[in-house]
Amino acid sequence: MMENKKQIAGEELHNERSLSSASFSSDVPHPTCEPRTPTLAGGVLILDKPEGITSAKAAAKVKGLLKPRKIGHTGTLDPFATGVLVLCLGEATRAADQIVGLDKAYSATICFGVETDTLDKTGKVTARSDRTFSESDLIEVLATFSGVCAQRVPRFSAVRVDGHRLYELSRRGIEVERPEREICIYSIALQSFDWPHAAIEVCCSKGAYIRQLASDIGSRLGSVAHLSALRRTRVGPFTLDGALSLENDFCQDAASRRIVPLNDALSHLPAVLMADGRALGLLKNGQLDPEWERKQKELYSASPDAVRIVTGANRLAALWWPNSSPGGTRRLRVFPF
């Protein structure tokens, strides 16, 4: 977790509009961008999304470059936001649900005294406030957001209400009751304060809207606020170290060198080795050896998460849910190995 530069008690974007703190760093030199056609079975690619582009368009650029069979991202960033966008390529799209729920870290800049309809700098001004406060007041209020809390989703978000996206209803001027979500703010730290701007760092759970957090901070201070900048610096173990840039060295060689094998990308999940040839043969047909399964269930009976079944060559063979019940979460998800 991040160290607070200014002491605040306690420890995303998850932004729909728009574990471990270890990182998969890439120390590769600047590649020679010569055209080539990569063979891509699957993996995870960390993209440093620039400002002014949607997450979908950023993913489309990578798809055009690497031409994977499938591609998807795990947690949208608003067009004005930058930073870590985790892309699942090929077979890795089948494991996206194991990444989307990871904790996230952000660097954000809040602008106090002005509120916008989108709660960020791209929206229309809806309110202003002359209320001022001290840095100590701000630090005290920030501390109150630490921990588990209920957060109301923003008006401009992709959450559905009665079958309609909230941002669609908002654009049509239709007001509806916005749902609340339980989130956790693991840490929130003030980095600098120069009225009317405050730079903060936040580590939070899946589902937290940093735009809404900024607005709520302003409200609790008796003012209004919006986000003027947002950068996602981490998703679970994935950081900006070694991330692919759309603006520098964007070529097949640079992208291919940064692809994280799926087994490594899921290192936050427990793993069990399967080296027996007969058991692996059964697994390829979507079956588990009964004796192997019995022994492993004794070891992982308390695990609520998926368990990685890994081959002797350190390849992901399958995801297995030891405690799944009939009709519940899929018990076994086999990958090419």
C-alpha cells in the first residue's frame, strides 16, 4: 500500500465512464519497430492509456496491431483519464473475471469550488461555491472516507437502472434514483494542496468511482468539487512499469515483449502443480482425476477463490473452483496447454 506523505488515518474505477503490490516490470530496451506478424495464443498486456481516447478505442488500436483472436479490457477509464488499462488477449479473455475485481490505485487532482454534471473537467458547470477551508480541514475530512462505505454511483455512469444506462437517462434529462454500492477505500493520502486544487492518492476496491469520491469530499467540506485530472497507477499487481504506450514505441515488437503470460498474470490466485501425464490427459478432456481432486480439496477446502492448475512447464492448464456447488460457478475452466 502507498505511504501517506501527509498523515491520514486508514488504509478502483473503477471508473465506468470513462493483493499484491508487486509489479510485472519490463526492463527491455527500446525495441526496433520492424513489422512482423506475432503468433498470439493469449496473455495480458498493460497499456498506459493516454488522455482523450476511450478505453474501447485504445483496445482497438492494440487489436489492430497484434491481431489477437479476441481482446477485452478489465475496467474502463474515462477518456480524460490516463494510466493502467489491463488488456486480456486471446485465451486470457476467459480469465478476465479474475482480474476485474482486483484493487486499484489512483493519483487524482480535485478542483474545489466548481461542480460539473459529469463530476470531471469534461462536464458542464452546475454549481459554484465560495466556501474555503484549510489544509488541516481537508486532511481531517479525507480520513473519514477510509474504510468500507456506501457510495452512490454518478449520474453519468454505465450502470443500468430499469434497463437503461444512467448516462443515457442523464443526457435526456431524466432523473432516477441512483443505486448505492459498498466499496472500500484502503488508503487516501493528500499529496499537495494549493487552493483550489488538491492532489490525492487513493487505493480502493473494485466499484469505487473516484469522480464521485471527489464530489463527496467537496460536499463534506461544505463546498462542491470535480476531478480535473485522474491517473490510474495500479490494478492489482499491474503497474505502469513496463506498460505499453500508444504514443511512444507503439509497434508489434514493443507490444509482444510486454505481454504477460496468463499464469503469471493470475499469480494472485493460489496454484497447484499437476505433473502426472494421466491426470493432464484427463484435464485436456475437461475432467479431473478423482484421486487428485480428493487430495487437493482437502488442501483447498477453505479457499473461496479459483485455484490455478499449473503444468510442470509453468503453464496455466485450468482454473478450478474447489468449493463450487452444482448449478453454481463453473467448477473447471480448461485452457490450452
